[in-house]
Amino acid sequence: MNHKRVEVAIAILHANHRFLMQLRDNIPGIIYPGHWGFFGGHIDPGETPESAVMRELLE
């Protein structure tokens, strides 16, 4: 089996004993639609983990 390496970055936002999470869109074709999760996603070629998280937060 041939495995493709995928790099991701996430942000865990925590303050006052609480976490900020996102509710994923409930649309077909995305991973875990309609579920709660942390902010983040894949890192584009040439992108730093920090800039990937910032891009994902804006999206």
C-alpha cells in the first residue's frame, strides 16, 4: 500500500478554562461534516504551519 504524507497544523484556543471550537459545515465531501473540531487543516506547499493556521482561521 502506498501512503501519501499529509502535513497539517491546528490551533487549540484556550482561555478561562474554555476551548474555542468550530462546527464544521454539514456538506458532503468534507471530512467529518457537521462535527465539532479545532481550527486547522492541511499545509500548502511552501507554507509554514503558522501561516496555514492563520489561513484556516480566516477561512
